[in-house]
Amino acid sequence: MAFSFFIQKNKAAFVSLGFITLIFLVYSIFWFFVANKIRNEIDAFIINAPSQNIQITIYALSIRNYPFIPTVYFSGLISAEGNVIEIPLLLARSLFLPGSSLEIEMPQGLAILAPVDTALWSFDAIRIEAIIPKSLPAQITLEDLALWKESGQTLELTNLEIEKNTLTIKGNGYLLLDNNLQPAGSLTIQSTGHIEFLHWLQQNQYIKRKEALLSGMVLVGLSQTDPLTKESVMKTVLTVQNRTVSIGPLQLIIFPAFDWP
């Protein structure tokens, strides 16, 4: 009698526990299914990469973060058309479904080892938050990228953070491909440490004194002093067009053309 009473009294609790267990089991199956699918896609890309003149050297690769959003951990080298990029640690967090969010963190930054000056083309930390487009190129080839561009697809960047030396940039905007299938886009940004970074560029002879003076005048004109931190803060629009990265009227860099296979 007492046992029957105990069962009746705790029936709701047993049902709730069973329901929760079922949900957790279904979710676990879904998580590992997604993680396995992501890993298969990565493995397929790595196998096919040489056919697209891309070489990937893997130091470490895994998918973790169960039971939360699957996170890809990558460390290695990526080489393409003579360009060599070293990534000490990359974390990519997403379900990797069209329209879902994507978070990419490189807490140790990255370095372009060749064919450019690594001291200039290295970054201390990078963080990207984006929305995965509804469709993606089947492969990174000239033909597939052209089809993707013609469909009017863009990559929405909800947050971008870059740190290098004294320079910190935060912003959001979009990226796309221009008629020559080169990166283009527009970002609304806020930067600090840009004046000090300009001095660093001059001291290391990346720009001449006259260029530094003219650039400094433009940057000072675009900047305001934060009343709390007393830092010089610049809020402006960064554009990427014709392989040129510019802030307002000031051209920052001209990057090499991407020669797609």
C-alpha cells in the first residue's frame, strides 16, 4: 500500500524525468550528427584542396563543445598561389546551416608568412561574427564564385574585431565579390590606437614621413576624444573596393589579387 502510494505520488516526477531524458537523448543524437557532418565536410575540403591549388598543413583539428554549439578547433598553415598563412588557433562556432550565425575567433591572431612582410601582415587577435549566406559556392573556383556573385549573395558581418600592435578596430557591415571576383564591401568601424599605429608604421619605414604627416592629419580630423578614457576614437566607414582598403579619403593598403583556380 505504501509503495503504491509512493508510486502514485511521484508518477509526475517519473514522467517528467523520462521526458527530459528523451529530449536529452534526441539532442545528443542531433549534436553528434551535426558534428560528424561538419567533420566530413572539412575532411572533404582538405582532400579536394590540392585540386584548387590550396595546401593545408594541419597541426591540430577537432570538433568540441558538447553539449553546446559545435566548435571547430584548427591550427595550421594554409597555402595558396604562393600566399602562406599561419593560424596558431582558430575556433569556429556554428551549426553551419544557411542563415545561422557563425563565430570565428583567432585569439592568437594570424600571420601571412609569404610573399609579404610578416611583421606588417600579422595580427594579434581577430574575432568575426557573421550570418552564413543562404547559399555558398560549391567550391572555391572561378566558375563557382562567379555563379555565387551573380546570384547577389553577400556575407553579413555582424561584428568584426581586429587587434594589431596599438590598433584596435571594431565594426560591422558586409562583404561581397566585385566584377573581378575580388573581395569588396563596406564596414562601419570604430578604432582606437590608430595614431600610435601610424607612428609605428613610420618608425618601421613602412610609410614615409610625408605620408605619415598627411595621413595623421586625416586621422586626427576624423577622430574625437573619449571623455571617459581620454583615448582618440575614430568612427568612420571602411571600404574595400578595387583591391584597395580605404578609410574615408585615406587609402590604407592595396592587397594582392586573388587568383582563383
